[in-house]
Amino acid sequence: MGIELSTAKALQLWHDVSLHQVRDEEPDLSVRQLAILLTIYLEAPPHTVRGLAAKLRVTKPVITRALDSMGKLELVSRRRDEKDRRNVLVQRTVKGALYLERFADSVGRISSRV
Amino acid sequence: MGIELSTAKALQLWHDVSLHQVRDEEPDLSVRQLAILLTIYLEAPPHTVRGLAAKLRVTKPVITRALDSMGKLELVSRRRDEKDRRNVLVQRTVKGALYLERFADSVGRISSRV
DNA sequence: GATAATCGTTTCGGCCCCGGACTATTCTTG
DNA sequence: CAAGAATAGTCCGGGGCCGAAACGATTATC
């Protein structure tokens, strides 16, 4: 019921988007960072370090470091959970939403040409 | 005409594919490496270091290093151009073709669920 | 209240990538 | 044939990311 992307078109789309991403001097996110960012913005909160690590099947420091670097770019923010102060709640930001909006727009534009 | 990917579906597709890519510990390619690999396989040869660097708007060492690491994985190979021995011709390999085929298949499978 | 479990972070040594500058080789030009 | 241009590779100091392990803070268990 989905998009029905043929093999050739899938590769062409990935090629064009990757090229666009590499060329653009946007803050270059790694595959892992982008996966984390998209999970935070597309899946229902709350998001914790441990939960993200389990979902991506990576170790906790990977999440901590990615949140550090994306936090510097203000794409995400952190807040202590007051109910259980061991937890950190990862939160969305305006800049992060705009970043993904731009990204989705460029994918959409490119896909209409593939 | 193209694929007509809506903004929401574009993000969902990228999320699912990135997640799949991060989880599967396939030889982990960076965004740049994947862009180079796709360019080699989708655009018409010949491919030289200088040409790839210009197309991606990165420096030459980036291409050399990426070819080194992807060469170790046997995803691409290099050959001297006998017509002009200053040039190196980047060539496709069976493993590289299979790698991209698997990648495209997973994108196709995921897109049909988005 | 003492002990154990949980959570996020930090530390550690190692590895890879970055771009600018430089080198070696191979044409091209005059 | 000599001088310069073009090409790919290498070197260098800097920086980021990696997983395992140790750590401090907090909560749960008994």
C-alpha cells in the first residue's frame, strides 16, 4: 500500500539526495545521528537515552555523544525527568523541526524528478 | 514524472531505512562513501578521482581515502588509465553491485510499507 | 537504613576522517 | 627537449566517533 519504489528508482533517489546532502554545507549529520534525530521527531515521546540505544541497537555512549553534538547544533535538547531523576528526556526543538522540514522538502523535490 | 513523495512519507521512509542501516552491521558506509559508491554505479564511466571530487564538491583526499576503504571491502576497484597514465579509472565490482542491490531491495521493501 | 539495581555520563586507547600542503609521475606546450 | 600543467597519492596536526569499563547519582529492594 506504500510508495512502490522500484529498485532503480530507489537507488537514483538515494544517489541524488546523498549528493545534495554532501554538497550542501549544512551541518553534516552521520547516518546514526540522522536516525536518532528522526526517531525523536517521528516516534511518540518520551525518549530516553536507554530507549534510543535499545531501539537503534547501539551502546549508550553513542546516544550520549550524538545528543551532545546535535545539542550543540540545537537540533535537540535534554531535560531531567522529575519523576525519576535518573532519566533524561530528549526533547524536540524549533531548529530541529526546521532542519527536518528542509530535509524532507529536498527529498520531496528530488523524488519528483526521479 | 517522478515519485511524488509527500513530506511526511519522505521522513518516514528515511527514518525506517536509516534505522535498518544502523541496526544491520553491514560494512557501515558514511554518507560520503555511499554518495561516491552510488555515483560510480549510476553514472556513466569513466570515473576519475578528480571528476568525483568535483562532482561531490569535496577535496581529492576525501575521494582517495573513500576508495581505499571501499576498495578493502571490494566494493570498488582502481585501474590506471593506459591512455593517460596520470588518471585512475574507478571501476565497479561484483561485490559492489550486490551491495547496492541489497540496499535497493531494502529501500524498496520499506517503501512499500510506508 | 543498607545493599543492589538502574541510568546517564565520562574516561580510555584506538581508529578513521578532515583539509591544506607537498610529492611523484605523466602529459602538454613552446 | 625543457618547462610548466595536470593528476593521484601522501603527510600532517587536529578532531570526532567507537565500544568497554568505570563512575556518580538516583531509585528500588529487602
